[in-house]
Amino acid sequence: MLRKLLAATAALVGAPAAADTLVYDVDGVTIGEKGEVVRFTGLVFDDDGIITDLVERGEERPEVDYAVDGKGQVMLPGMIDAHVHVMDIGFAALTLDLSDTNSLDEALEKVRRFAQDNPGRPWILGRGWNQEKWGLGRFPTAADLDAIVPDRPVWLERADNHANWANSLAMERAGITADTPDPQGGRIIRDAQGAPAGVFVDNAIALVGKVVPEPRPEDRDNAFAQAQQVLLGYGVTAVADMGTSVVDWMTYRRAGDTGALRIRIMAYARGVEAMELIGGPGPTPWLYDDRLRLAGVKLYLDGALGSRGAKLKEPYADEPDTHGLPLLTPTQLRNLMSRAAMDGFQTAVHAIGDAANEDVLLAIEELSTSYDGDRRWRIEHAQIVDPVDLARFGKHGAIASMQPLHQTSDMMMAEARLGEDRLAGAYAWRSILDVGGRLAFGSDAPVEPADPFAGMAVAISRTDANGKPFGGWRAEETVSREQALAGFTADAAYAGFAEGRFGRLLPGERADFLLVDRDPLLASPSEIRETRINEVWIGGQRVLTK
């Protein structure tokens, strides 16, 4: 006994002394364990970047080894984006960005300049076009691109990631002709004579995508570095990466191995095959001090409203001969969800149209009889839900992972696609909460900017950056400021089985926090959009100062 006591004493003497750090003089705000708002004036964390104490107003400053003056700034939890495409963010920063174009002519001029400025690129690649935003009234065509870049293949992704635009040379390289059939779950947009016009929707994208040169590992590392910089600039310290490929995973692992992984990534594999290759018998453990984990699998059930791929119960109001593009049959969906569930993987199912949302909600009900426990079935986007199906979100722990900025970007287009009488369940945030459902908020970046403060502003107002429409679009679906903050912090962590690790500024969780210039719980929507992020800390380390 004495020998054990002496050994324990020697171990303590030989160990380096633990050092605590206090960030004081802050106006701290976080969401508590029961969803309540917790306010504090100081935060203490240890050498491992774990929070050990909160200092409340009126309490004496604790004795610590190091102290950092917060200078009266607002301290918030690091923002969590519950739905992004990390590598797409990085590649978007390195290729042609058309997201700021407001007309076809403006987009074509930008393509022309990019091709002129990059003569060594064998393909002209980019993303962000949106014919609805342009007011074009049709999809763009290969002929539009041929007029400015006839000598190199051009391949441009639509803003929603569910359609691509090619020039004739790109289609020629892929062997696309008038005889090429539409694949299951995909659509080739054709001209009046039946020839491919240049736009490929959903599963048809792969027809051309398969001949586009793959990025090299060093290109991927560069893109990931760019993505991290973009996310940190918005105050995003953790994300759910939706559709992680094996090569994406290896990019994150390289960054982790070399100490270059700064953000936290809750990864969802791109399909069951990638899930099995990455996770093997089940979800991976947390790696690199809670910076990386494969949580589950991302499945696609339908397309998007903008390209009329979202699966609807009734025909599109502005194209009555289509209900959208189902990407999986009901049986395929249930088989894939079951395959994931039997090994403990979480499922995140992309569903935008009301028919797709009904299908996945019914699948959750059926599978919950076989797979009990805390499954946290996720539905990504859940944009259009038939009101009769809303109550299903309150059952079986279903989580609606939604993106507030989609509402302001899509509201006019949604009215055109559906008609006024079918909008009752559109972007129905408050209705989902009212029936007992859970929300997690994100951006779908790079489809929308990865800006959580713009997302919070929309969540509480249903208005765009110009404050329109006055009073908010279907304003009955707004959420409170507290719910909006939770959606981008604590609830986004919960949606990825990360609660207790990060997402709240409470003892035992990671010291991931922002120092900003205003309190979003006390600011107007326009003021929230203008939030200045002064510092970003992850795991008790300052990673960004502006």
C-alpha cells in the first residue's frame, strides 16, 4: 500500500503542472443544457482546451495561470453549420464563381474572361449559375457557351448542385449524342429536335462528369485549406460535411496528421459504399481531439426545386408534365437506411419535395420498429412538406436539418414551382418545432454563403438582406432568437451526436468560441447580418484574428 502511495506521489511530482486560462471581461452568451440562455462574464479552460468554469456576473475572478482580456466583447459559442460540402467550398474558391451574376450575359462575360485569364487550364470549371435569378425563363444552352469558349470543354455546376451546364466540346468528350438516354433519376435537357441542349440534371450529371479530370491530392489539400479559411472567416468552427467521399476523408486525415486540421468535421459518407470503406464496422471514433468523425451516411432521395428535380405529390405548377426526379425507390431507400442502421451509422436523407419528405418520414416510422435506441434520423433540407405530414417530425427523434438562407433565395421560385395554395408546409421551421421535432441549421455552402449570422437573421425574420418582403415571407414560420442561435450551435451539435463535446460554452465541452461586436439575441435582423467577428478560438487556441 505504501509502495503504491509513493509511486502515485512520484507521478504527480513528475507531471507538468496543469495551467488554466481565463478569458475575462466578456459578455458571454450560450445555450444551456435545457435550451435556456446562459450569460457569463468569464470563461476558464485547461491545457487540453476543455472548459472548466464559467464566471458569472458579480463573482470574483478566479486565480489562474494565464488571463486574456476580452475587452467587453460578446463571446458566443463557435458556430456549427449542420449542412455543408466542405471540399466544394474549397474548389469553388479556386475555380470560376458565377454565384454573383444576375443575367446570362453577365455570366457569359465572366466565363469568357476566366477562360482568357487561364489559357493553360484544359477544362473551364466553375459553379453558381442560376437561371431563375437571371430571369431567363429557360435553362442556358451549350450554344450560349460555344459562342465564347469553343476550343475547350466547359463544365459549370448550378447553384443548387443538382444540374450542370456544358458546352458542345464537353459533351463531345463524353460521347453525348441525341441517342444518349436519360439515366434513372436523371434528365438530359433537350432542344426541340431531341438533341442534348447542354444542361444535365441530377443523375445525368455523371454522364459528363466521368470524363472531367480528377483533382490531384495536392489540389485537394489546397482546396481544403481554402475551405477552412472561408469557414473560419464566417465564425464557423464545426460542420456536418454532407457527402464525404473516400478521397475527401483522406484529405481530412492528411490535414489531421500534419496538424493542419483546424475546424471540426462531422462527416456523412457519400453513399453506403463510401460509408463501409471509411467506417468499416461502424462510425469511427473521434479523431484529432474531437476534430473528425464519420457519423453516418448521406442518401439522396430527390433533386432540387430550381431544376425541377424535387419529388412532388402533385405536378409542378410551371411544368405540369413532371412531378420531379425520384433518385431512389421506396424499397431502395429503406434497404439503404436499414443497411446503415444495422451497424449504428446515422442516416441523413436529402429530401426537398413533399413526396420525398413523406417517403422518408414513413421510412423512419417503419424502421424505428426494427432499430430502437437513439437513432436521430436526419432529413436534409425538408423544404416542402405536406401539412398532413408535419406531425411525423415529432416522432422517433427525427431531425430536420434546414438552411434558412434557402428560404429567401428560393421564395419567388417556390411560388412559381408550386403555386400559392401549396406553400403551407414550405420551409416550415416553427411548425416542425411546434410538433416536437428538432431543428439543426446550416447553409448548404457553397450553395449559399456559409454565414451563420445571415442565417440567424433570416430565421427570425423570413426577410432577405434588403428587408424584403416587408413583414417576412410566411412570417408565421419564424423562430425565436434563442432558437436560431441554438440551431447554429447546440442543436447542430446534437444533430451530429456531438453534444457534450462542443456546441455550448459549458464546463466539460471544448473551448470553441467567438469574440464578436454584438449580441445576436439583442440585435435586429439587419444588425445581426453585420456582425463583426473579431477572434475565433478552437480548443482553447486562437485560430483567427481580424
